[in-house]
Amino acid sequence: MAPGDSGSFEVFLNRRKIFSKHALDRFPEVNEIEEKIGGLVGG
């Protein structure tokens, strides 16, 4: 993650964006990021 001036919250895994507060206009739900990572890595 890198700090920004726009108030965005972007999460990347191996350079692939897996969550974007800017695109969804919300913060992730509880465990949402973990579930997306698990689905991508087969966990």
C-alpha cells in the first residue's frame, strides 16, 4: 500500500487490484479482502 492524497483505498495482490474503495464507494466488509485473497490463491 502507498499513501495518497485522494482518500482512496486500493488493495493489490501481485500487482492485481483486488479491492478499490474509489470504484465501490465503500470500505471493505469484514473478511472481504481475506476471502478475495483466499479465492485467488486457492485457500
